[in-house]
Amino acid sequence: MHDAPWPSLTRNFAYDLASGALPCGKAHTGVTMSECPFCLTRAANPPRDTVQHIVCDCPYLEPLRLLLTRLWSCLYPDTRTPPLLSLFLAYGHVGSTHDHAVATAIRGALLAATRWARISITSEAGAVNPEALTNAALSNLRTHIHLDWRATTPAVRALLAARPSQTQRAIRPNTQRAFVLRWSRVATYRTDRVEFIGPLALRRAGRSGRGNRRHSTASPT
Ligand SMILES: [Zn+2]
């Protein structure tokens, strides 16, 4: 994850998740119970709040599991098996046949949304609704794709070329053709904005104004 173009807060969250250092239960500031704060009001015997429960089992992150599946079926229609959300978030595990830059972009978008959801439910804000959580992840991904597009413009290409880190340069497409090859199955660039297409476009068309506001405040970066 050293070459991932993620905001520092997302990167720190990723390290905490992968190393098992993410505060859970009573270890989280201001939380007085050990049980999962989401499942507590929905199950007779709520599970303990652990990293494993959060990323493997908790219904709170189900919208992100569904979104990962949807993205994978759009990007890789011939290999429909999506990665497990748990292994993908914590370790970036996708198998060897997929595009590293694409996986890094999606992983960053989902990590930032997970971080926002986690902060919300362990604070007075409470649980994030499923639609807002999906829209937050898509908003993060759209920002990444927009920056990918900008990386193909001459001015930004010149800036990237001057960077000392080769891995930083390699993570962004360097031509419009490379951009289209990378993202044409899920998004397109029209005028001055990125628009999702196919099933992802339908998903966004149904969002409510309220959900829109919440996800715009999410930009968990
Ligand atoms: Zn739970």
C-alpha cells in the first residue's frame, strides 16, 4: 500500500485494520460496551466488536460488500468471483489477474467509506444508512477516477514526470487511451465530470436528496 494515492487518514486506517490495531469495543474512545454497536440493537446476543466481526460478518458493512461485488462484475465480467471484503480491505487481496491500479482505487474508496461509517457509529452521529454508505464509497471512487483523468492532461503529466517516485507515477494512467482502458466498464468522462455507467449509474439515480447531503459531508479524506 506504499504506492497507493490515498489521503493520510485512509492510509492510517488501512494500517490499523491490517495490523489489528483498530480500536474496538471499549478500546474505542467514548465507548463503554464490548458488543458491536450496530448489532447491539438488532440481535439478542450481539457479537463482540472485533476487527474480524466488522469486516467479515457485520451487516453494517453489507452495502460495501454488495458494491464490491457489483464493481467486480462490471470490471471483470469473465471472472465474476469478487474478493472477500475482509481480505480486500485489510490486505488488498484480489488474486493475480486483476489490475493493481484499479484494485488500489476501489480499495481506497471502500476504506474511506468504512472509516467514516466506523467513526459515525462510535460517535453521537449513529449508524450511517446503507444508501449513504454506498454513495460515499462511489463518491470517493469518482474523485479518484477524476484525478486519473486529470493525470492524462499535459500539465499534470509533466508534474508527475518530475516526481522522484516511479511507483507514484505508475499508479495513474498517462494517456487518455490508458484511462479509457482502465475505467470504461464502470465510468465515462463527459465535459468536466466523471459519470458512472451501467448498474452503477442506476444505483446513483435512485439516491435521495438527504443521502446526497450525507455523502457529500462524508468525503472521508
Ligand atoms: Zn455488527
